[in-house]
Amino acid sequence: MTQSCEICTLLPNTKYVLLETDLWMVSLAPDQQFLGRSFVTAKKHTRSLAALSKAQWDDLHQVIIALENAISSAYGADLFNWACLMNDAYKDTANTQSPHVHFHVRPRYKNTVYLQGYTFTDNDFGKHYKTPWDDPYQRAVPQTIMDAIYLNIQEYLGS
């Protein structure tokens, strides 16, 4: 754990952990604009993709297979956008944070998905996703919906 890393301090208190290996943690993002949106985070503080060990890459491959299969089975995701940005560590020049390898996973859907009265529609399917920060749909969903999303994906992870 690195004290100057926000992610390192958040990992022990992560909610909605879908999958955990010795090297990676997968958790649901509070923003479910893209149903099943998740974070895949290296458990060991690693500053860059180039610094990942072979063991981390091999384990990540298994995590990718499990997560994509589970979300596809639970909700019918057609493809997945994976992004490793780490920009927040540099957003403030006075910031002393250290970057931490993590991925933003956005499942993409050709068809609308309905879940307990909520409608999840990917209006930009087949295009680069948009993140309009003032869009009311980009929001944290109620806990009951988060619980349902979590349990449905967990069912296919076999956990």
C-alpha cells in the first residue's frame, strides 16, 4: 500500500466486490450508466502497465474472461470497453498521488436491458461512449438496484 495513493486507501473498504484474486479486485462502479460498469484494480500498487508482472498479466487474463462471461450471461452485453486512464493522479500539479493501475470496464449493449423498473439503454452502441457529466442518467442507482446487479453477476461468477 502506498500512502499517497487514493486507490490504495480505498481498496480495503470497497463495496460490491464481484471477484477477487491474489492480484486483482473487481468491483461494481457506483455509476451504472453502462449496466455492469466495473473497476478492475491491481491489488499491489503498480504505477504503470509496463510495470505489471507476468503473473499479474496472466491473472488479469483470467479475470477478463470471468468478468466478461458473467456480465454477458447476466445481461447480454455485446462488447466491453476497457480503459486504463489513471489521469486523476496527475490532475493537480500540486498533487502528490502516485498512479495505480486500474481499469474502467464499460459493458456495451445493442439492446435495452430492463431491471426491476429501471431501463438501461446504450444510445451510443457501436460508437465511442459519451460521458455527459450533467446527464441525469449518469448517476448512482439505488442500493436495491446495485444489490440486484451485484447478485445477478455473482450468480455467473460462481461465487
